[in-house]
Amino acid sequence: MASQEIEALASALARLPGLGPRSARRAVLWLIKRRETSLVQLAEALEGVRARLVECQTCGNVDTMDPCSICTDPRRDARALCVVEEVADLWALDRARLFTGRYHVLGGRLSALEGVGPEDLSIGKLLARLEAGGIDEVVLAMNATLEGQTTAHYIAERIDTLPLRVTQLAHGLPVGGELDYLDEGTLAQALRARRPVG
């Protein structure tokens, strides 16, 4: 049996997504073997994030400064705004380095079953940003779920009167995907979004 502190560390790690109790114990053993280097670095990194972590009041990103590093980056196109459901979506899109504008995190998606309405998301903040002007295009980057598409449709209706170009991420066939393995929803979306060849 390990000490209470070691068990507490394994228990805390086991609550992380993708780690179960066995993986957490392996991670703890690995950290213990490298306690003078890796364990110290991990503890310092966790303490640094804990002490400085803030939510950006402009876009909803999580960073160690407010406004966040994306909102303050002068190289970003302030006229393009990508709306996402969660911070993880922002990070995934930004990692790809294909979108050079700024972001807005809703903090979830509309869901009647879960009791999440427009007032529970940062849609009001989004509307205020758009009404302030200076934005030419809004990219609705919601997940390809029923709730995600409902959220995108709701936002598109709310900003319909503003002088903006509203676009949405394409949905359909993944690169390298085989038709036989795709679900009917993906196939239907791909057929609806078909385009001319050449």
C-alpha cells in the first residue's frame, strides 16, 4: 500500500479524461522515479497555472492573462471572428494555424434536454461584440451534432440583420474516408454540400 499522499495523487490523476486508476498509478510511479526532475517540474507548472489562470473577458479563452494572448496578438485579423462551443475547440482550431482571426467561446451549446438556453451561454457577449462593429465575417464552428447545429442556427438568426458575412464549417466526407464506413448523417451532409468539379 502506498502512503495517503501518493494515493491522493493517483486518485487526482485518475479523474483526468483518458486516465483510469491503473494509468494514473503508472503515471505516479513514473513521476516518483523522476521526482527530482519531472515531479518538481510538474508541481511548479501546476502551481504556476493555478496561481495565474484567468478567463479572457473578451473571448472566453483560458489563459494566464486577460485579455488573452490571442485577443492581444496584433497579427490576428480583427475583422474575422470564429465562434466555438468550448475552449478545447478554440485550441484545436488554433493549433491547426489555418484561421488567422479571433475567437469567441460560447461555453457550451443549446440543449433543451439538458436545460441549456441562450442565457446560459455567452451569446449576449457575442452579440455585443458584433454590434460594436469592426467585424466583417463570423465563422460558426459548432460541432456537427444536433445541439451544435441548433446553436449555429440560433446565432445565425440573431445576427441576420447585422452587416456580416456568416459562414459555417463544412461538414461531410473526411479525407481518406470510405463511403461504406460513414454514417447516414455524414453522407447526407456531404451530398447536400456537394460542389461542381473543376
